[in-house]
Amino acid sequence: MSAIIVTLSTFSFPAEAQEEIYFNDFEGAVGAEWSHRTTDRTPVGARRFLGQFGNGSVTLTLHKRRSGRVSVTFDLYLINSWDGNNPEHGPDLFEVTVASNPLPSPPASVADFKALLESGVFNSAAWGNPFLLYTTFSNLEEKGFTQSYPSFFGEGDHPPGSGALEYDTLGYSYFGDSVYRLSFSFEHPAGDLILQFTALALQDMSDESWGLDNVRVEGASVPEKIDVFRTVKIIAPRPPYGELDEIAPGEEFRIEVELKDPPPPGTPPPVVEIVHPSGAAPLEISAAMTTGDPRIFRTAPIRVVAPPP
């Protein structure tokens, strides 16, 4: 019976790295990924941003994304007299949706929309949880007009400017302005990623408008493998061996790994990789069995098979 040479490659816990998919601060060109390409500059600081916009939607489309978790961060500029929850002049609503996921038909009114939202249909797996935000904002601190944010519309009543990154810093004189840095994270299938930003029930743009800045989209890249092992060795049923050993086909053995440092609480077990010199695809083995020492893990028994001819 000929022996098989098994090489152990020392890799670490599988760690997902964040990959920047898209970023735009709108100081340069605005590409075709945006449905609207209008830009403006703030009176104070001359910050260039995407906008101004009134009622309606602006979409960002990123093509041919792989499946996985996506994170979105952006600055929302709210300009002039946003009335929040005020029933006479509002509600002034803003929503963010994952438009590449299926949506039901638009509701007939805000009240119908609220009823559907509260029914939970938009948070069901069937719809892909497309609604990231549906809320109101208020710039009218002197009038005491409240807003829903940081809650969803209908679920909270908060002072104007609650959760704002900046308040009255952009230089707009008609009831001021506010800046909100908003972040969302969600699972998305493979294919186009379409984000939709929508304002509802606003007055004229001279009265109430909005814009976007510093839009960043990140996704999980191919998992990183970082060497965190002190030792990797073959153990049982024979005495410990080094990282290279000859094992007969059909023989069972186990791998023991010792980490350089104890793993953080809640970290998944480490992974080692077994490579045949023949070029066969490597086999990843999770070292899940603890030994009483937080730095030492052992695999379940592994049976060696002959590599392909």
C-alpha cells in the first residue's frame, strides 16, 4: 500500500473582509448609475451634493453584484422647512428602499401605506424586506414640529433634528437645514443592486427639498485567511507528527491546532487546509473540538483517501 503525503496549510478563522463597491462625494462626475445627475453646492462650505430634489425618487443602480451582505451609508441633506409629523403641513416623508427586490403595488394613500407597513408584509421574506427607511424629518425646531426619525413613521414622535449629524450648518435661511448620516445593512441576491431614495408629500422645492452626499456601498469580499496558528500537527492514532507526514490510504487521523492567542469570544472554530501534492482540490477542515485550553482545537477523525490518478 503506497503512502500519501499530506501537507497542512496553516490558515485562520474565515474572516469576511469589506469591499468597497461604490463611493461618490459628487465633487467630480456623476455617472449613469444615477437616475438623476443634478448637483448643487451648499451656501456655506460650498459642498457639492446630488440634488436638490423634491417629491419623487432617485435611484442608484450597481450592475451584476454577487450575492451577500451589503452595507449602505450616505449623508441626507434636508433643506428648508421640513415639517415632520405636523398634520397641517406634513407629514414630510422620506424612504429608502431596495428597489431590486420585488415590491407590492403602490398604496392609494399614505394611510394605506402605513397600514401595509404595520401589517408586516414589507418585512416578510416574500418581499425581500425592501424597506430600509420610512420616516419623517423636521427642521422646524422653533415651531416645535416633531419628527418620526429615528423611528419609522407612525412608531415614534421625536424632537426636530433628533439623530442629526449636523443642524443648521449648510447655510439655508428658510427654516434652516439638517444633515443625517444614515447606514443600513441587508442581504441581497446576485444581480443588479438598485437603491431608491424617495421623498413624499413635500411642498414646492423652494419650500422643502433634499439631496445626497458621500454615498458609500460595501459588500463582503472573498473571505480572508490569516495565519494565526502557532502549530498544526497530525495526531492520533499515532504519536504527534510534524506538518508533513506519510499516511496510508484508509487510515484515520486527527489534526490539532494551537493558536498564537486565545480567540475572541464567539469566534467560530479555526479552519485548516489539507493539500494533496497531486494537485487535488484542498480540503478545509473546521477544528471544532476544544481541549480545555482556549488556544487548542482538534478536528474529528479524518479518513485519508487516495488522490485521483
